[in-house]
Amino acid sequence: MSKQYCPLEHAKSETSIPELETLRRNAYRNDREDVADACTDRIIVLKLIAEGATNQFERDFYSALQAYEKVLTDKNGKVTYAQYTRRKIDNVGVQQTLTDLMKKGDQSYGLGVLRERNALEFAFENVVINHPDRFNEETVKSAHRNLENETSH
């Protein structure tokens, strides 16, 4: 007797992101939000593995980066990557990239885009706030200040 196909189990075990994206589209089309959510969760895990995230700090950062890129893609109507941020990571690493981004203040393009889309929960400032042991006191204060300024706009 052959095993019956179960899209939810498929979503949880698939290792191909394009296959998961197709499965997710079909799940939405068939009102299977549980399968679509499982696909999204699996895609995030696979992308984190591909990014080389090795600890919770890096996983949180890359999750925020992927969410930001999704917001950019939705805003622009085409796939859009945070090229400046990705180049900066390659040059100085995640921690220094975040430190430098906090210095930009609440006028950064990314924070503005997230504010426009009511998606401040994906701001890099939250990664800094949630991992204060990785940053100096001024960087953490800047993160809080940036978010406070954004919510007052």
C-alpha cells in the first residue's frame, strides 16, 4: 500500500525553495493556510541555513533582512534585495553592519519603508534591542531612539 500524499508533511520536509514557493501558491489557491504557513516557515529556515546563520543573533538578523527584502519587493512590485546592507555584511559582518545602521538614526531609507508598510516589527533596531549584549550602550540607545522616533511620525 502506498503512502497518501500529505501537503503539510511535504511542506515540512521539502528542501527546495522553488518547490516550496510553488506549493505555497497552490496552498493559498486551495485555502490551505496551514500548508502555506508551513511552506513560509520552511523557506525561512532554508534561507537561514543558506545565509550561514549559526546562532540566534544571526538568525534574528537574517530573518529581519528577509522580511525587509519582502517589504521592498512588495513595494517595488519586483524582487528587490537590500544590496547595500548585503555588501556591508560581506565587508564588515553582521554586528558592525547593525552598529553602523543605528548611527543613521530614524532617517534611514529602510526604516522609512517599514514605517510606510506598518512593518516596524521587522526593523533591524529590534535585533539590536533583543541582543544588547552584542552592542555598546550607545548603539542600543540609538536603536530605541530610532524606533521611538519612527512610532511618533
